[in-house]
Amino acid sequence: MTPQQDPICETLLPLGRDRALVAIASQPRAGFVRPAVVLVNAGVIHRVGPHRLHVRLARRLAEAGHLAIRMDLSGIGDSDPLPERLSFRASSVADIRTAADHLTTGASAAAIIVFGICSGADNALAAAEADPRIVGLVLVDPPCYATPASRQRALRSRLRDPQAWRALPARLFGRLRNTQTTDAHAGSQAANAGRQPPAEDAYGRQLEALVDRGVRILSVYTSAQGARYNHTDQVFEWFPALRGRLDVHYLADANHTLTELSKQAAFIDLVADWCARRFPSTDALPTGPAVG
């Protein structure tokens, strides 16, 4: 496809009073008629996303009528760190709200969807709690918790897998070696465990408050979660009251960062179709502020 045929326009978009946040805006040439989408970093990966997923997704969403902003949060990629001493979560929420401020300038009915993978999903959830302009969330591998049923499913899967039986001696030997490590080493591992999910009941209250407010949520889980998520409806094993109020999809054969291009393409179709279904084009939405 030549640049003349490209249906979208992409521009550099500095954000914030000091223009310290760097983003790329993908917008349809005819203006957008659906909520804007803000794509935030997956962990500390640059705004292109894992394996350029954010680039491909933003362009697809722009083709469908969304203004799509893929941004670097403070201290990641090309964005400067915040001068204030804030936690990563508080800083991320402030950054997402800065993007929302830009997108809603002069547009009182503007609405925002936030997309996030892993810690990006956590940041999207926190921002939605703080900002009523966020009307939609697309969350990839958000917090998840093993259940008795999911552990049984994982065990049955291993028992049916010949490769798991072949690997059993090495796994048992590895566990034996792990039991011989020192407490100091174990403490070091725990200190560097990284992302920690909230307590299950707290996460349930967070989701219920958001859907009660009318926020549309698509939660996508990959097979990388193991027993913490291994069935399409596992979220309703934790929170049965959310059945019918939350959209869920389980990618049984995709890894956490959607490495394979075929898996990426299917995932992008999933997100675009969900956005079209939950946020149909309407003249009631604003045409959007300038992004230059």
C-alpha cells in the first residue's frame, strides 16, 4: 500500500504542559466517529508494543473510525520521567489522564477507551477508576487467580501430554535443587517478583464498580497464565455476579506477548470487532480535537 492509498494519517503528538510525553496519533483522514483509544506501554516496552502489536492495532482501529494514540508513559521509551516522586501506578494514571485531557479539549461528550497488556492492563484499570471519561477498557492478561477447578484442568492437561511425562525427571531434579537454596536467595527472588495482582476480592469490587458505572470491558487471557487462567469462563468462577456484564475471551494457543503474526492478526480482529460492537459509529460522538 502506497502512502497515497493509506486511509490513515500518523503524527507525532507531544503531550502535557511541558510536552514531555511522547505519543503517535493514528487518525482517519475523515475524522473519527468512535471513542478515541489510548494504547499504553506493556511493562517497559516502547510504545510500538510487543512485536509491533500496538502499531498494527492502532492503524486498524484508525481505519475503523477511532483516533488511536499509542503513548510512552513517563520514563519509558521517549517520554521524560516525571519530576515529582510518584509511584509507577500514580504516574501512569496521571499520564493517561493527560492524554484524556488533550483528547477531550473542547469536546464535552468525548469518550476514551484504554488498551493495556499486563501491567498496562493494571494501569488502565486504575485510570478508569479515576477518570469518568474512560468508557471502555481492553485488558490483556489482567489480574487472574487459580481456582480448584482450574488446577484440576491444568492437572488433566499435563496427564494427557506425553511431553510433560518426558520432562518429569528434569522437573523433579530442578525442584530438589530449589529446596537446597538459601533463605537469602529465596528472599531476593521474592523481592524481584515484579507485578503483583490485587487481592481477589478487591479486584472483584474494582470490576463491579466500573461496570456499574457503565464502562465496557473486554478481558483477554492467554494460555501463558497456566492454572491462573485456563478456561474461557474462569473469570466467572471468581465473580459469578459479573456474568453477562463483562466480555471475556480466552486465547488457548497464544503466548503472553502474541509473538506469532497469525495470533496477532486474530487478536487485532477480535479487538476491532469488539469495539465496533460495543461502540458503534454515531453522530453523537465528537469529531475530535486536532492532534497536531
